[in-house]
Amino acid sequence: MKNDREGQLKIYQLFSPVLYGICLKYMKNEDDAKDVFQEAFVIAFQKISQYKFEGSFEGWLKRIFINKLIETLNKKKKESFFLDVFDPDTDFVEEEELEAIPIEQEKLLEYIRDLPDQYRTVFNLYVFEKMKHREIAELLKISEGTSKSNLNRAKHILQKRILSIKNFKTA
Amino acid sequence: MKKHKIEDIFSSMEDFSSVPPPELWSQIEEKLDKPKKKKRVVLWWSAAACLLLGLLLPSILHFTASPENIKINNGGLENSNNSVVLDKKTNDNSNNRNLDQNKNIGKTADSLNHNSTRKNQFSTESGIPVQETSVAETNSKNGTNKKDSKYSTPTPANVPNQSVAFQNYSSYEDKSIAKSSSKSILGNNNSKASNKGITEERIAFGKQTKFNSAPKKQLSNSIFDEQLTVKNNKNLAFNSVNSSVNKSSSANTNAYNSNASIARKNENIRTDKAVIIKDDLKLNNSLSKTDSVQLAELQNLEKGILAPEKQKEEEEKKNNLIDKKERWAVAVFAGVASSENTKNEKTLGNVNDSKQSNSFGVKTKYSINKKWAVGSGLKINELGQSVANVSYLTAKSNAFFAPDSYPVASSNAPAQDYLLISNSTKEALKSENVQTGKLDQNLRYIEMPLEVSYSIFNKNKASINLNTGGFVGKLISNNVNLDGHSIGENMNANDYVYGSTLSSTVQYRVYKKTNVFVEPAMNYYINPLNSQSFNQFQWGLNFGLNVSF
């Protein structure tokens, strides 16, 4: 038991920064992120025997955390927050290429967390987890169209935020 | 200025990391201690619930059946096509069997007169005075019969009998072992790394007391510590303890580093391991106690991380060994069972009530694989029913001792003969000599089931299996009691019965290869009697001990 705990602590020490970072990206406020972080780690340790050395251990941990995050977000909003259906007319946003302005990670994190839950989740899964819309749709139990729509809207919002910085700086 | 897409701007966030507040670990530790207790509690509660359900169910069914019984009795004449022919116990059992086999005679008896004739026939054939209990029942649908026969017209009835039943069966599923390996991925604060188990890239550990607070790329680059200087990919790096703290052990540090360098050069993990262990053995002499402990931990840790494949192989071997070793299981069990009649069929115009009995036996099981198993065994089981308010005439006080009447003597009560009559006949008789009593019928069998078992849950020490199959039973005891006195046997009972069974085994390993189990089950007897209704459905709850080998 003691050895188990030591091993768990070591895992925690190794992976907690990245996993906590993921929690911060998915949850709007830090308290929620802490809660999910704890719960997900407990689940990971309880299920650690199920890790079959297929793929990286970090990837296995990340999957547990992302599943827990999505579960929490779903619970948070009892009604499905992925009700939006993709409307090609209104949702298609021409991606504007932005000038590379050095922005601090804290600022970027703030922009991500300011996104509505549904947009933020899809954005995180698509941009950071490199998931395809089909996979996101399957995971979130939404249509691919909704996934695309949410991503576009997220990008649109973020684009505006970045542009506002640029305008602020140029002004 | 170079243009970027929004994804590019946020790409730095891909590996964003942040050190969690220190209090979170202690909170996680607290939570880690709780669930195990919860699981155990849940398991015990489940077992208790199964037990309670098994014990209460027969009672509930019994009480729910009682009001119907009263209602029917109050209702007066009831339609019934059952006939019960009781064969009196005699000293010569073979005579009874002889009688039993003469079904044509028994079944085709259309009236008491016919029965009398039959009696004579028996006497002639067997050479032994025949004492027979016969229950003749009027078919109330047949108005002519009612009018013509003062007593009754026994009508051989082919009543479709139905029942469902529990069959107990223990199942055993081999448990895979393999837990320890993945748990020991990382062991202590000393440097320890794997290029296979955790990340594909190099992970180098230094003595790490704090997490990186700067949101730099950590895992993807496998850089965790400010102490790290070695940046070779796909290699192990055993970094030393904090040199600033442990300057005095510079020799040890060097030794570690040499170890690390050896490991770094070798891509083959197993070779690494061998070299490391070998070198570590050499180093042990020169290491301080603390270092020795740390080294031992490293070695243990390495076993967990560096050789997952080897570990897997070992696990598989172990599992195979277990499979081979523990394919067979033997169980002893005992339990309670309650016979029911789901169709509300009647005997002598009365409802067949449930009857509780005990069962016990042994069984063996052979595991085909982790999920499936087949099993068989031997079980003593009893099927029974109670019929309340059965009307009967006793010979002692029977005023109808006419030559064409049908009194039968009982071996247990030699002075008394019994004539069981149906409700409808009772109405016809209107005699003051008609008494009522409770008729109990018990058929005891030795059964041999053949079952298949499927494991639906198997974790840690607990397992749940679903079992289904069929069984064959041999009648070993046949008894009919009237108000607690044995009055003979049921002639319609078949010597051999068959049926189907469905059960679920909840099993918990208490010691090494020994398990305890609870097994709710239901049995359905297809042919307990030839031509009359009988409780064919049986609930049961068995408790047992199972040993695998």
C-alpha cells in the first residue's frame, strides 16, 4: 500500500502539470478545474491496472482526464449544450490570417476559457487533441455538423479577440 | 509580417502545463482511500440483498397466493379437471410400483364402481390385498356426471403443467493477475526513466522536489526537472540526486552517471537492465545506505517500467498457468427453495400453494476460457405443494361405507382410511362426515444438471456468473401428507423428471482458491406428474463454498 502510494505520488509529480493544464483549458473556472483534476486522478489510479502498455502512459492518462472533463461539462449543463446545428450560411467564417503577435500563454488561456463551454470543448479537442470532427462528434454525441459549427464559432470569437489586441497595439 | 492562422497562434497552448496547488495531492490521497471501503460495503450489501430477496421471495409469493385460495374456497364449486390418485403405502413397495405402472387402470377409472373393480383386479394380479387411496373428482363442467354420480367421476386430466425454477450452479472464473506492473510505473523521487512505458521520448528524472512552474513544454519534451542536463532522446538517463545538496556523495553521483551513460548507449531495454543491475551491484559496496535504498527502489521501479513487454509475457504465462491450474472447481452448497405454480392450477378444486423445501448438493465446473464454463453435479432437491382445505372422508367415521365406495387405508394411520374429494364433490355429498385438512405433497429428487456458465463480471476477488442449462432428476421420495400424517404416495409422479434451470452466481474469493458464493436460481420441472397439476416452478437461493484447482 505504501509502495503504491509512493508510485502514485511519483506519477502525480510527473504528469500533474500537463494534466492540470488540460483541466484549466477545458473548465471555465479554476475551482471546477481542480475538482475534475482530483476526480480524474483518482479514477486513473483506480484503473491503473487496466493500462496495458499499449500507447504511451501519458496518452492513457490524458484520455481519462478528457473523458472526465467532458462528463463534468455535460453534467454541469443538464440540457445538451451541443444543440447548435451547423448552418453553412451563417457558420462558415472566412478564416482571416492574423499577424503573429507574441501573446503570453496566460492570455491565450484566458481567451480559451472565456469561450462558451460548447465552443471551448470542440476547439480544445480539435486544435490540441488533433481529433477529427467525426471523432469529436462520436465522443460528444453530437453531429459532425454541430462540431464544425462550434469550432468555427470558437475560432471566430478568438479571432476577434486577437484582432482587438492588434488594434489596441496599433492604436 | 508573417501571417498566421488562429490554430498557429494557439499552438503554444497545446502543451500548456501548470503546477497544481500543493493541497490537491492530499485531497486525492483522501479520495483514494475511500472508494475501496465503499466497494467492500457495496459488495456486502449486495450479498445481503441477495440473501434477503431469496428468503423473502417465497414468503411474498406464498402470501400473495393465499387470498386467491380463500376466494376460491368461498366461491364454492370450482372448475377443475385434476385428478389425484394416491397410492397407499404398503409394506411391499414393489406392489406400489406395480400399481403405479397400471396407469391404464387408474386413469381410465370413470367411477367409484370402476375403481372397485380395479381394486379387485389388483388383488388378483398382485396377490396382495390392495389398499389404495383414490381421489375422484367431479368435472364440474360436466353436468351429467354430477347428476349421475353421487360421488364423483374421476376424469383423467391432461393438465399442462407449468413451472419455472431456480437451479443452483456455482461458477468460477479464473482471475487474471497482473496489477502490480502498471502500478509500479514510477517509484520514488530518484531519477528513473523509461523510453517505452511512459513516453516515447526520453524521460529523464532528477531529484524533483518542485514542479516546473513555468508553462514550458514538459512531457512532450520529456523534461521534468531543473537538474536535467542530458537531452538524448530515446534513452534512459539516470540522473543523480541533487548534486548541490549531496555534494559529499560525488563518488556515488559519478557512479550513477556512469550507469546512466551505459544505459544511454544501449537501446535494448533488457540489455540496459542487465548492465544497470550489474553495475549497480558493483556500486552497492561503495554506496551509502541511503543510496543503496534509492538504488534498490530504482531497480524495482525499472522492473515496472523498463520491461513492460517482459512483464506482459510473464503475466500471460502466469495467466496461462492459472488457467491450467484452476480450470476445475468443486463446490458444495445448500439452500432453500420454494415451489410455485404460476398458472394457479388447482388440485381438488383448491389452489396449489407454494411449498418451501431445502436443497443441497455438490457440483463441479470446468472453465473453457475466461468467460465460459460448463458444469455438472448432483443435487438433492424437493418439489412440493400444499393444498389447503382439502375435503376428505375417513373410513372410521365414514357413513358411506357402501361396497361401491372408495376408502383407502393409510399405513401411518392404519385405523383410518381416507377418501379425498374435490370441492364440487363435497357440495354434492353434503355430508357431515366430510372433513377438511391440509394436503402436502413432496417429491424429492436426486438431480444431475448440465449447465453452461458465462462470466459477466470478474474483478479483484468478486465475480458474477450467469448459468443456464437443463437437468435430469430421479424420484427418490414421494410422500403425501394429510394434516401432517402420511397417507401414501402420489401415483402420478414420474420416476424421472427433466427441466431447465437459470441462475446467477455471485462469488467472492475469501482465501487463495476458496470462494464463497450466493446463488439465486430458478428451476422449471417439465414433467413432475403425469396427468395433474403440480407446482413446477421453483425459486431457490443457495449458499456454498467453492474450491478451484
